[in-house]
Amino acid sequence: MLRRDFIRLSSLASASLTIPGFLSYGQAQLASHEMGKRLIIIQLTGGNDGLNTIVPYSDDLYFKARGRLGIQKKEALYGNDLQGFHPALEGLRSLYDQGWLSILNSVGYPEPNLSHFRSMDIWHTGSSSRDYWDTGWLGRWLDLHPGTPHEAIQVDNALGLALKGRSRQGFALRNPESLKRAARSPFLDAVTDHRQQHEEEMASYLYQTLASTQESAAYLVEKSRTHRSTTRYPASQLGRDLKVIAELITADTGTRIYYASLTGFDTHVNQSGRQERLLRQYDEAVSALVRDLKQHDLLKDTLILTFSEFGRRVKANGSGGTDHGTANVLWMINEGQFQQPGFFNAPPDLARLVDDNLSFQVDFRSIYAAILRDWLDTTPETILQSPGPSPIPLFRAG
């Protein structure tokens, strides 16, 4: 096999199999880990409308701006006298009732960007709106914490920026069996068979990377087969993805970070029905995940974070939808570790808009800083750079 053919074909292989930034790990190294706290991130792609997710039904300005798109208090699921839940979020409201939910209103950053791609990059990297970074906040955490190749897994066909570091990156897979099929393809087998014939530095690196990818894939498949979830998950893609995550956690693969996403939240037109369907998909899938983890006493050490790249404009548009906005609601799920479960802060202030958009009250990087410090045992400044927003008090001491 010519070197140029190898490079060309390995590029094609990478399109279906995301190769993590590591060289060679034996099975003993793959299996050596310590079960610690885990982080699951669920990304609502497209800019979920936070005002119709956690509804400020006590504020007349909300109904004045939203008109028929507004959700009436009698339709919403009761939270407290100021805010409630979208009718599709029965499972989330149940978690709130149990004290397992923490809701943060008006989360954003200074000088917000209304582009999907740019705002998502800001959230993925943990940068300011003026900085352009090419590594993700969790990728930089991976750089500082040598571990197994699958320390971070994105359940998807491609790896997002959040899990890309300088020297290490996460592992992208839709499910362990498909990963094994990709890693054991005739092409990759042929490549590793030719390793001894090509000792050039670049070729050697690629051979080792492909070989270790196969090794890690086999390990994940072997571990995942030790547990098959008996919890009933919805048939949606998110339901299947979260089932994969639950099975990998229960099988103790040693993965600390998991990432999944639900797309379709760019609701410029006919928002009501579309958002309801998406939020119901989310609610059913996450409720199943929480039941599964609770059944195995794994929820206490698992933090589930849900975010979207921005919210929607306060005023409804003329097409039954909402346009790109700024600050948004963010929520987290965990059993027993929140310092202040329920509503962390006050509802959005609809009387003090900036260019007809919400003004942020909580910098998202202060949330990242708290997770890095109190959940992932890392000095936030090493990941987010200093000076930056201080960690907010999300978790109980100790």
C-alpha cells in the first residue's frame, strides 16, 4: 500500500470513525480506572425557546410579548407562583418535585452572538464572545487528565468541538457494536497488517492510532455486553442514545463524560407544535435515563446538564414562532448534591431588555467553573483561563 493511498483511505475512514488523540493502550491500561463522578451533557441544538420551556406565567409582559404563543398558567405545569413548566415536561416537573432539578434562569454571556455556529462555538470552547479558540472546554480537561482513550464519549456520528483538546479528544460513537464494525472493517485490518512495512513517522503514528482505536472499540463492546438495560426507553433517537449512555455507565467502562444532542429547536415558524414534540421527546428520554441510573444507585454521582446555544427573542414574530435571542434557561439533574435545588435564581426580567432581548444574569462560564471545580476536581482557571467568572455555588460542600 502506497503512503499516499494510506493517507487518502484513512481520511475516508475517519469520516465514519472518529479517532481519539492517543497512540497505544493495552487492555490492562484500558481497564484500569477509578469510578468517579460522571457528567452527561445534552445539547438542544437550534436555540430552544426558554421562555416557553420554563414559563414566567406571573409576568403580564410575557403574555403581552407572546400573544397566542404564550402558555397560560392553567396550561403550564405548576412550579411555584412565578414560573412553571411546559405541559410536555411532566417528567422534568416530577424531578423538580423530588428536589433533583436545579433551574438557572437568564444564562448567557456578555456581547451575545445570534449566529447558531458562533454562539455554539462559544459555549463549546468556554471562550468570551471576542475570542476564537480551537479547543473545547472538556477537551482541555482531557488534556490535563491522562486516562483511557474513551474518557469522554459523544453518542453521535461525529465529534463536536466541546470534546476536542490539543493532545487528547473524546470518542464519537453511535453505539458500541457499530463502532466495533467500523474498527474491524477490512480497510482498517489491511492497514494494521501493513504496519511493519511502513516505518515513516506519520505512517507509524496513523498505524498506532488505528490499532489502538480497534483495541478501545473491542473493550467498549466487551464491557457494554455485561449489562443490558431493562428500563423502557422511547424509540426516539435521543432515547436510543441515552440508553447507550446508561448501559456504558452501568457496565463501568470508566468514562467520565458523555455528550448527546437533540436537534430541531430553530423555531422561526409554527413553534408551538414543534417545540412541544421536541420537549416531549427530551422529557421521555431523560426520564427513562434517570429511572435507569436511580435503579442502579448511580444518580448521586451523575450530573446531567442541558443547554442550548441561545434562547429566543421575547416578542413572538408574525409566523407563529420566535427569532434568535440571547440569554436562556439551563437546568441540571442530580440526586442530592445541589446546594439549592429548584429555582436557583429569579425569573427573567422582561422589563429590562437589551435590543428587545433578555439580559443575561448568570455567565455560563461560571457554571462551567463550578462543574470543573466541584464535580471534575479541576482548577477552573487552567481550563477557562484567568481572570474569568468565579464558580457559582451549585453543589453542596464535600
